[in-house]
Amino acid sequence: MKGKPRVLVLDDEPIVCERLKPALEKSGFEVEAFTDSRKASDRLMEQRFDVLVTDLKMQGPDGLEVLRLVKERAPSTHVVIITGFATVDTAREAMRGGAVDFIPKPFRISQLRDLIVSLVEGPKP
Amino acid sequence: MAGFWRRARPERREEDSVAAVRRRIEGLRGLVDGNNHVLELIAKAGEMLGGEYVFDRNSLAAMAEELDAAARSVVFDLNAITGDRYPELVEAVERVGASVRATLESRPFAPEGEVVVPLDGIGEELADAVGEKMARLGSLQKHACCRVPEGFAVTAAACRLYLERAGVPAVAERWRLQGRAGEAADPGALSAELQARVKATPVPREVARAVQAAVRGLGRAAPGARLAVRSSALGEDGEVSFAGQYATRLGVDPPDVLEAYREVVASLFSPGVVRYRVSAGLDPADALMAVACLTMVPAVASGVVHTVDPTDPSRRVLQVAATRGLGSAVVGGDVPVDRFELSREAPHPVVSRHVADKRVMDVMGRRGGVERTEVPEGERDRPSVSDDDLARLAATVLRVERYMKSAQEVEWAIDGHGELFVLQARPLRLDASPALRRDAAEATSRAPVLMRDRGVVACRGVGAGVVKTVTGLEDALGIEPGRVLVARLSSPRLAAAVSRAAALVTDIGTTTGHLAAIAREFRVPAIMDAGDATRILTDGAEVTVDAEENVVYAGCVSELLEEQLLRRDTYSDAPEFRLLRRMLKKIAPLNLKDPGGPDFFPQRCTTYHDIIRFAHEKAMEDLAEGQRLTPRAGSRDVHRLEMNVPLDLLVIDLGGGVAPGEDGVPLTPDRVTSRPLRAVIEGLTTEGVWARGPADMDLDGFLSSMTRSHALTDQLALRPDMNVAIASADYLNLSLRLGYHFNIVDCYLSESGRDNHIYFRFAGGVTEMTRRTRRAALLRQILTAHDFATEGSADLVIARIKKMPYEVAVERLRMIGRLIGFTRQLDVLLRDDRLVERLAASFNQGRYGAAFR
């Protein structure tokens, strides 16, 4: 049997990581959560993830840079953008850069979970 | 009430009256949109408290901005419609916006109000005023979880007064200026200066008097009692960050309470606290606290209990540390104490026991304070608590845990009469171990699933218990606490039962409704709108409701419950959730409930909800008033409609709403060409819908209607008044004042169907809250059955439906017409809950007359 799908959550707001990590783990994913985008980038370099869930506006490399990095290193990783209202334009840019979807905050945990499930189970792009 | 046209521009009224109505209708549409937008945002903010949403501080700030902008646009539209009649409302928006922003910036904040609050008047809603410790103790007492000492809180408002008197704000300002100038000020020196100022300043007289009166009150209840005076920090963050840094005075003699208060307040600026604030980037002088004054329990034994073993929660034990005398010895941790482990299962037998050799104990000193004395030789190695008392302690703290919905650390004491007191309770902050999470995952994979992903989560959490189904007429008050409540409808009458339930599942209902809000208030896991839960979950069966995952399992999945008790992400304690809760208090409560009441003024608007309610009401009033013009002789635009029901209706034709007729001949329904108005008239005039004569009022209904400020003589005669229909071929705005009710229908109806919408608003109504609540329940039940999305409170029901085909829209409008006639006097008739179902059924079956017999 294949191992659990791996998900990396990156958001500089600890509350987002604290909420998403246990919720997604409970749904059967292997989850690593980071509030520091540099550390997250390092981890993305050494480990392939099925799904990257990232915020856009952050200190250090921002979401768009992390997205570019992932798309270079592991093009098959699905990238989901979670973002505040203020950065919807940037989110569009992220879609053009290869993100599969963006979910504005606040969002329901189940909405993100359902999206990740469909990405992991569905056909690869 | 002077009409706008008569006051403002009488000379132009006749020339452009219909054109003006047209313009105002446009303004109104903008206002209604803004109003709806604000309501939606408020509802969403309430829903976010349920834990299903992920959000951060930025989301809250964005939401606050959006709310502010929407409220401003509503006020702008109102002033545009009314010729700038409400400049004070602009100030009200400024005021609310400023207080929301202060909340978001987490500046210490003291709600206006009492300087002293007795403990028995405290609930969690006062946390901002009395601090966390006192708010929790107060609500534990209120919900009968345990006995707590007598006492009172000196509030944050008192502290602010005191600090102002002591000149703290000036020092704070100087510190800020120094910071901006790049001068590195010394936190140690700042601490010394602030503490010296506080200690040198007498407690303000109004605070001192209130404290002394409260102390005298305690003395009368318990002569000779001494007090414990300590901080009750504001905000969970404060409680955690400054634990042990603030001063505590035990065994304080009543005359010394003010001095103890001063010492505790001064510790707000102790060197450690000031340094911490500086390092955390906070303003070190910008601080407040509430202070708890509780009578000391003359304890023969006391200690601390953890409701789980923090190192291995799967052991299912409570851990008790106990000693003779006062608990300071246990909390201090400097002397050997007895340790017990008890089973979490009743009757809570002792599973392990370590009795220490207790040579010393703390007792109250003869001249105040606490003294350490020797334990008599023969008693040193005897247990400080009996097994019976331990079992009682276990049952009590588990009640506290159930109410708080998380593992607890509880300070307790037993007095010479064997009375058990809870002195303090706080969440045991632990992370569920990976092992425990694994156990929970395995247990849930084995447990039979009864329901999955049906309905929507209104409040996250896990609860287990025996199912109690409520499908109709059951007595809600008789429902035992701790049951899993499974209800057909989200009836408001279940509110009390929900607050005590282990979990809530409903067939029908919304996450923004009243019952969902109650569930969130009491942190009761809740799944709403699950369709046929009452059929799937059988009465009397034990189930586990996992409202984290939206699953219901058969049986009790104890591993899941244990994991839940220890979840660090118990969301409701997260700073963002606390912030949202505080923010909601600034935006959501509706204080302006009665448009006829003395408080219905812009100056009284304290929340966004108040503001939009005021604006909407005034806009509707202005519109309705504005059309109360006497039609110009021969006017082709304004008509009085004659129908075979006792309803005066003035029809203003915006174009295409009325077929031409002979001058001077009243308008009859057959000449109405406005599609939506025709449909409503058809409904209104349906045989049997319109009860003749006033409904009989029973005494309760009559008496409660007396307390309302309407002119009763008019109301009892049910004289129709101020009814206006503004209509074009495909648009209708209808405002009807019928007896006690104020109905508004705003709709657009075209053959294409794409833009079809119906907005129905029902407000007002005499009689007391319970009947109004029933009436709202009835209306929502009927409207929901006809596919409307509904919202609102007891005295306000708003229903919307959009984008339906032409034929469906016509039928729905006819239904609205029938409903308006049908519900005209319902609140007087709705004497008990059973009638809600029965009347809804008779309406839906077309037996309108049945209700009035």
C-alpha cells in the first residue's frame, strides 16, 4: 500500500498551522506545517510533497517564490494558495504560475480538505 | 411624523413626485443591498466562532474593514434618500469603527461600567471587565458546576481610573516619545517609577467606596472572614504570560483590603512584567488588570487536581495533590504533599496513593496573612483527604471539565464543615500525544459510522452520550443534561436543553441561527441541517458526535473524547478566536429593537447591527411616509386600490404597473398590470386567508402588548395604515403596516427568470418574547418549506429567494400574499409551541381558517 499523501502547510500566522495540521492529519495526511517560509523552502528541497498549501504574503521568500521553487523542483506537487482578501490579485498571478486553486481566508476547513482529497485522488495534471 | 416632502421641498412635491419616488427607490435598493451585506458579514463572523473556519488576524481586520465600508454606504444611502436627515448616524459609524479598531489592535480595554461586580453577577460575557479568573469562577457557579467562595471583582474600569489618577498615562506617553526619539529607556527605571506612583496614590474614592461596601457585604454573610486578593488577568494571553508575576495577598483582614488592592495593581508594573512587555514589543505602561477579592476558605485540606494525567492521558485517571490547611503549600511546591490518582469512572476509586510525611502546613495567621505551622505529630502520616472526599472532588472537577470542554487544572479546598470549594479552574494546556492521536484514529476507523458529512458543522468539538430525539411536542425543559440532542427543527425553545447537552444534531436549521449561536456560546458540538438525523439516530442509543469531522459514530468512542480534551488546537482559546469574540460584541448585538421605543436614535447605536437596523427602518419609514401624499387631482401615477379585504393600499405606478382607466374611478385588481403586484394581490385575496375581526387576545397577550409603546387603541382596532405599493411592470416594493406587524416585500419578476428575486421582511409585533419567537419559528418554517432562505431573530424574519423560473416566482409571491394575511395576528394566538407545527401544517394545506378557530 502507498504511504499517506504528504502535505506541507506554509503560513506565517501560527493559528493557521495550528488549526490545519491536526485537522488534515485526522483526515489521513502526513502533514508538516511551517510559519517560516525559508525553513519551508529548505524542506521542499529535500522532500517531495503531494500538496503544498501556502499563504502569499510572508516575510522571507513569499508565496509566489515558494510556488516557483516547487514548480521547478517538483512540478507534480499541487499548490493551493490560501490568502486574505487583500491579495486576490496576487492569487490570480499564482494561478498563472501553476497553482491549482486559491481559497480566500476565512475558509472552512472542510473546503480545503475536500480540495486536497480531490487533488490527491484525481488524475495528475 | 412629518413626511419628508412636506418638510423639505413642499413646492416641488406635486411636479416630480413619481420621479422622486423613482430616485428614492434606487437609493433604497442600494441601502437594502448594503444592509444585507452587513447582515451577512455579521452572520458569518458569528459562524466563524464555531471553529469550522480557518482565519487569522488579517482576515479579521479585512472583515472589519469590509463591515465598516458596508455600514458607511448604508448610512450614505440613507442620507441621500432623506436629504441628510441623519448626520448623527455618520458619527455613530465612526464610533463603532473606532472601538472595533481598538479591539483589533488589542489595546488594553476597559468596558465602561461598574467598578465592582459581585461574583454571583459574573458570567463569561464579563471577561473583559472582570478578567479571566473571575469570569470562569462566575460562570462555573452560574451553571451549578461547583461551589465557589463568596467574593467580588474590582474591574478593569476601576483599574483604569486608578492608573489615570496615579499619572500612569503621562509616563506611558513619555516612554513612547523616548522610544520614537530612539532613546533607550531603562525598563527597570520605568518599573520603579510606575510602581512608586501607584503606591503613592490613594485608591480613587469611588472605587474605594464600592470596594468597602462589597467587603462589608461579605462580612455580613460570613463574619470575621478574611480575603484573598489577587489579579484576574485580562485576556488568556495575559493570564499565561504573566502567571506568577502579579502579586497575591492571602488572609487579608477586611480593613486592609484597599492596601492589598493597591499592592496587586502595582504589580502590573513589577520589573519582570515590564521587561516582558518590552521584549514582546508591547507598550510597557499600557496595561490594565481586574482584581479578584474572594473570601478565604478556612480549609482543613486543599490542593490541586488535574483531570487527566498530563504525561499519559490514556490512563484515564485524575491526579490530586493535597495537603492539610491552606493550598499555598501545594501551589508553592516547597513541601511534601499527598498524591492520589483516581479513576475517571464513577465512583472514582483511588488507584494509587502516596501519603507524605507532612511536618508543616499553612494556616491563616492570627493577625492576617498566612502562617506556616507544625502538623501535630500523630497526624503527619495520615492522608489529608478521605477517599469519600476524593470521590466527591473527582465528580466535581469532571463537571467543571465537561462545562469547560477541555482538561482542567483546578485549585480546591475543603472547609471544617466538609464543604468543597473550587478556588480556581483553568485549562490544562497540553498537546495530545501522537500515541493518543493514533489511538483516536484507530478507534474511529473501527467505530460504526451512523452519519457522515450530512449537514453543516455549527460548532466544532466531540461529544458523546445517549440520544434524545425531539421531533415535536416533547417538553424541552425536562431533557436531562449530558444527552445528545437530536432535533427535527432548530426550535428556539430547545435553547436551555442545548446549553446542557453533550452535542446537538438537527434535521433542519442553519449555522447562523439562534440555536447554533447557543451551541457556540456553550461550546456544545453541533451539526445542523443534517436532513434525517432524527430517523438515523435512535432515541436511547449511545452515540459519539464528532463535529470536528462531521461524523456520528455508534457507541462511545472514548479515545476520541480523550484526545479532544487535550487538543491544543481547542480553537476557542486561541487568541484569534478571543479577538473575534470581542469584535463580535462591537458589531453584532442589536440594541435598537423597537422602532417606536425611546431609544431609537442614532446616538444609541453602539454596533453596526444597530446602525443598519436604524437606517433600514428610517429608509422604509421615509419611503412609506413620502408616499402618503394626497394624489393630485387626475394623477395617473397614484391610485387607491380597492380589494375585498380590509386593507387600504396606495399604488404608485412607476410605469407599466397599472392599466389606464377612467378618471376618478378607484383602481381595482383587474386593472393592475404589475406582474408581482398582481401575484401578491391574488394571495392576499385568497378565500379564507383574511380573518375577519380581531383575533381574541388572551390576557397574557394583551398585557404584554400593553408594555409596547404603540398606540393601543389603533392597534386593537387593527386599522390598516400606511400601506404603499410602488410598482412597475416587473418590480414591486410593498410596505404594509398591519396591526402589529410591518411587512416589506421587495421583488423583481420577469419572464426570463434570471434576475427574479423576492425579499420578504417581517418585523415588529406585540406580545412577549416567547410568542414572538414562536411566530418567527412559524414564519421561517413556512418560508423554508417554500424554498426561501431565511434569517433573523424573534422579532425580525428576513426571507430571500432568487433566480427561480417565472411561474415559480409567481406562485411564491401568491404564497407571500396569503402568508401576510394569515400571520397578521398570529403572535396573539401562539399560546404554546405545539401550535407552531399545527399552524404551519394548516397553512401549507390551505386550511387558513382553521388557525382562527
